[in-house]
Amino acid sequence: MATTTTTTAARARVDRLERIWEERPGLLGWLTTTDHKRIGILYLFTSLAFFGAGGVEALLIRTQLLGPDKTVLTPQQYDAVFTMHGVTMIFLFVIPISIGAFGNYLLPLQIGARDMAFPRLNALSFWMFAASGIFIYIGLAVGQAPSAGWFNYVPLASKTYSPNLGIDFYALGLIFNGISSTVASANFIVTIFKLRAPGMSLNRMPLFCYAFLAVSFALLFALPVLSVSLIFLELDRQLGFHFYDIAHGGDPLLWQHLFWIFGHPEVYIIILPAFGIATSIIPTFVRRRMVAFPLVALAELLVAFIGFGVWAHHMFATGLSTATTVYFAAASLVIVIPSGIQLFAWIMTIVTGTPEFKTPLLWIVGFIVFFIIGGLSGIMFAAIPFDQQLTDTYFVVAHFHFVIFGAAVFPILGGLHYWFPKVTGRMYHEGLGKVSFWLTFTGTMVTFFPMHILGLLGMPRRNYTYPRDMGWTGFNVLESIGSYVLAAGLVLIAVNLAMSLRRGAPAGNDPWKAPTLEWATSSPPPPYNFAVIPAVSSPYAMWDPEDREKDVRNLEAGVLVLEQGHETPTSTVVDAEWDEVVEMPSDSPWPISLALALSGMFAMLLLAHWVTAGVFLAFAALVLLAWHSKEPQEA
Amino acid sequence: MSAVTRSTEASGGAEIRGVERNRLSQPNGWWGIVLLIATEATLLLAIVGTYYYLRFQATQWPPRGIAAPSVALPLVMMGVLLLTSVPMQLAAVATRAGRVGPTRALIVLAMLVQAGYLAVQIILLRNDLLDFSPAATAYGSIYFTMIVAHHAHVAIGLLLDVGILIRLIGGLTDYRAVGVRAIALYWHFVNLMAIIVVLTQLSPSL
């Protein structure tokens, strides 16, 4: 149970909550669920499946490059594999696991809410994400995978040079995926603004939530630009429009501008949740509050904001005017300031605390090391001549793998260990956890660090092989061996967590003595999260024992229990004053139906069956009508 | 907290007025539509931005052989659409007062004008298509894409009108009252975008 119940009155209240919030059992329950925790778990396993696929693609690339002139993959297959690797890792793994899985599961718990603001919309965003991922992979399965790289430059991606359906799978799949993420980000913002437990004013909100707030706003404004660029691309490809066609007044560089106006904020969208996870794990294991809390909160928001003004540093080699490139170089350097603030805050918190290097904190230390390396090579790219020299070489590959794998995925892996006891009720094996960390850390370093050197030696990225006499063979062998070590580390994590699921020691509510509210409730949490809406007077709510005692008294007295229905309180945006009680919708068949209707529409758009696509769209509209036929208060 | 108002249960004039009076901040549904508007506005502005990007790269805009757009009718139509913000806003005000009759009537009035606007625009679009093709020049591509994108937002607004009118048959609840306010906000956004899109569309002739 959520709270240790002492009196029969309290017991009766908890029983009533159990009945009201009871979930539908079995497969049907999972298909129709609107519980943010179940949706988070669905996101987790789906994105991990895509991580597996993206990982296999990575190993194929490294095996092809193990020696010169190898023929593991044909050049065409190699193009498809590295494109799918990038698309999978960015759109189908990192974003859905960080935002969909960690955000969904933890955010309502950290702010003391009983669900997300729009639970059915939440289910819809999961089903659309899953459908869009399957959609893109169908392309690979039928031998028509996208093969123009994850940033898909025209004219290579135009109908002339990529005549098969690969690019259409990419474009339509990512529009579909983007709708899912847009819906999710709006849901997160409203949840953070409105559903914080009364008393949790903005200055008492955990830094994890600030990171997710920043990410959500970045997604909300970045994704439409990607959608526009993809719609233009499909119009060009399918209906013969000329947005990117220089011969008829279009411009291929337009694609690059639109793509990177989305693509650079995207980089921060990928890494900000990792910052949020780091700010959750560090205080727990060093037993002190974060240094410079308000500065870190502001820095998280600033990174997302400034990220919108730097896109053309991806285009220094395209012949933009000097005035333009100099502006973007300067703007890119400015990002160092909020990033540096956070970096120093993490390091100072660890140094001035009493760190206990359990597995989750080890992953965060690894993250800090890789973020420094990737950040420093990033600053180098703000120097225009340096960028022009090294663009499209392995130096770039080294840089963004340190940032995206080292800095964004390491906290995700640390978070998997940190919150494993909360989600499963059991502890993972600490010894195996440490071994898997060191294996992965070593593997990452050995795989990606030599790429800096290869880049400086001039090895171009995206080439399916290299000649014997270039002097690149040794480093490539080293990198490939590193990638196998890295993969072994990841497999060991999976083994550890899978075994601990059955054999792990019982975790209890709060095995880490952690500061945030998810640890106030049982492990795993009940469907209603908290038997009583928690009292909050600081961002480290669990370190305020008087508040937790107040919760127990409130439950006995029936205050803030909301046991009359499927309800959660809403509060004012800044001060979190108690505002009103809202009914939350319970399970619904409509989100998954709508996702299916839209899948049908995108499939028909792919095949250029416009009328059938319209029929599916009309079906989607009917589903929406059914969705609204029952309002939450009528349930 | 026995004094808590379960706002979504409010139905009928007096209860809704009470909920609206007691509410300290905007409800979830209002925030939802504001964020939808933010993301849709970004989408439309990216398309408008593309129009100017392509225009500033072109030596002649519109290209040789395509007449500059005629000004009078689109401007009049834009004015007519803008006027529909008035009944939509009045409908939102009426719901806050818990008055379902005027709410329905005002939405129907606005919807008729909006539907008429869309019908005339579709005819104008057909005429444009007879004059030049989106598949011949980048000018045609962006011209038609921008206009159709805006019309799609008008069409979605009409569907929202129909949807809320169906819900209002069963009377007014606070949930539906928030819905009417959200849809009114959406129309203000569509109308604001109409100014930007139409002026951009006509800019070669202005």
C-alpha cells in the first residue's frame, strides 16, 4: 500500500481508492490503459526493442569496417543500415525512452499527481509512436529502407536519386512520429503547470521536472518545422512540386535550413532529459541538495531556448555568407554558458557532498566525463575553419556519439538502475551493475575516441569501406573491438535487470533515502500513486520529515484523499495554490483506435491511394467523435 | 477539503457561474488549446517563412507567365472571416454565464459564415489552379501549399464547431463550457493567421 496505514479509517480510505482506480486486467487492460505508469512501461519496452534493432545495425556497421575492403554489407545495404541506425536511435529510442518512459512514469509521481493532465492523449501518443516505429521498419523489411542518412539531404533524397519508397517511409513515418511527440509534449507542459501537488510552487519543483518542461517546449516549437520540411519533401516526391528543385525556382538548401531549425533543438531535446536524470541521481547518492538550484533550473530552460538560434552551424560548409556563419558561430559559443553552469553544479555537488559510488552514480560520473569530451569537441566546431576542415569526417561521428551515446544514454542507463526498485519493487545486483558499467564505459571510450584521430587523418564518414594503404586499419579494428565490448556491457545490464526482476531483494518504498516524491509511495506504486496528495515545502520533499508525517495524519483524517472518484487536484501555475478537483478519464479503447486509423492513412499516403487515405482520415474523425461521446465526469 | 468544488460536475447556469467565479487559474483544457495553437502557429509560420525565403532567391516573383494575384476579393473574404471572431468570443462569454441558448445560436451564426468563407475560397482555389500549377514552379508550390494549409485549419475549426454543437444538444456542463472557450481561442488564432497568410499571398500585388 501507498502509505503505512495505522487506523481502520485510513485503511478503509485506501481500500476505496483501490476500488475506484482498479485497472482492467489482462491484455485488454494494457491496450486500453490510460495509467501513466503502464504507458511508461509500454514506452520502455517498445523503445528498448528499437534500441536492440539500432544496436544490431551499429554492430553491422562496425563489422563491415573491421578491416579494409570487407564485404559484410553491400554499399547499398551499408547506406540503409547507417540511415536506419541514426533514425532508430534518435526517433525510436532516445526520445521515446527518455520522454515517453522516464517522463511518463516519473513526472506525475515527482509532482504528487495521480496521472497526466490528459490521460487518453497520453495513451494516444504511445500508440502513435509504436505505430510510426513499425511503419518505418516495414520499409526495411520490404527492402525499401531509407538510405540518405538521418538528415536526408536533398537532392539525394529527391525522387530522381532515391526512386524507391525508402524516403517516403522515412518522411511519412517521421511526420507520424512527430505528431506523437507533439501531443506528448503538450501533455507534459499542462501536467507540470497544472497538476503539481498544492503547495509545490515553481521554486519547489524538482530539477528533473524543469528539464522535462524545457524539453517539452523545445519539442512543441521544433517538431512543426520538421513536419513542414517533410511535407514539402513528400509534395516534391509524390506530386511533382518544386520546393527543393533549383531548376524550377526551389532551393536544396531550404531543406537544410528547415531540417536543422528542427535538428539542433533536437540535440538538446535528446540531452536535456539526461540532465534531468543526473540532477535526480546526484543528490541521492551524495546526500546533499544540488548546488545552485535556481541557476541550474534556468540553465536547463536556457539551453532549450538558445538551441533554436544555432542551426546553421551544421551548414558552415554550404557556402553561406560570412556574416551568417559568424553570427551562428558566436551563438553556438553562447550555449557553453548554460551548459557550463550545469556541469560545474553537478561536479561541485558531488565534490562537496559525501558520494557513495553505487551503480547509478557511476553512470552519472561516466556521463560527466563523456559530456566534457563531447562538449569540448563541440566547441571546436564553432570555429568555422575547423568545421570546414573536418565536416563529414569521423571527427564529427566521434563528437556526436560522445554527446548522444556518452552524455544522453549513460544517464538513461543509470536511471534504469536507479528507478528499477521503484518500478519493480526489487533491487538489482550491485556487483553486476558495476561490472556492466565498466564494460560499457570502456567499450564506449574504445569505440568512439579513436574516431577523433581517424577524422583528423581524413577518414570520411558514411563510406562503406576504406582502402588498405590509408593507415586507418588499426584504429578501425580497435573501434570495432570496442563496439563488441560495449555491446557486452549492454547485454550484461539486460541480464542483471532481468534476473533481478525475480531474484532481487525486496526494495521497500525508498531504498536510497532519495529526496523526491516518487519514493513516498509503494514500489511499484498503486494506480492512484498516492493515498493522500502529498504536502510539499521544498524540492527535496522526502527530506522534509514533518511533511511526510502530515501525510499520515491527513490520511487518517480524510484530508486530501479525494476518495469520491477518479480524481486529481489542479493548482495554479506559479504558486500551486489549490484550484479545483478534476475527474480523470479511466481506460478507453479510442486512443489505440485513433492510432490505427492514422496508421491506415499514412500507409495509403505512402502508396499514393489518396481517396483511401481520405477514408481513413474520416474514420479517424469518427473515432474522435466517439472519444468525446463520454466526458470524464460521466464515466 | 469539503469546500472543494468538483468543477466538471457543474451543469446548469448557476453552478457553472459559480465554478467560473471560484476558479483561480485557467483550466487544463485552456492550456491544452494554447499549446496546440503554439505548435500550429509555428507550422504555419514555417510555411510563410519558406514563401519569403523562396521569394528573396527569385529574380522574378511571381515567375514569368503567372499574373500577380488580384487583391480585392481575398481582402474582403479575410475581413468576413475576421468578423466571425466576434460571435465566437460572445459564445465563450455566454458559456461563462451558463447560458446555453445564446451559446448555440452564436456558434451556429459563426459557423455559417465560416463555412461560406471556405466554400468561396475553394472556388477561388479552383480558379487559381486553372491559371497556374503547383507542379510547374516553386512559386506555385508554395502559393498553393500555404493557402491549402490555412484552409485546412479553417476546415478543422468547422469540425470543432460541429463537434461542440453536438455536445451542446445535451445541455451545458463546465466541461463543455471550457470546450467552447477553447474553440473560440482556436478561431481567433485561425483568423490571425488569415491576416498573415492573405497578406503574404497578395504581397506581389501590394
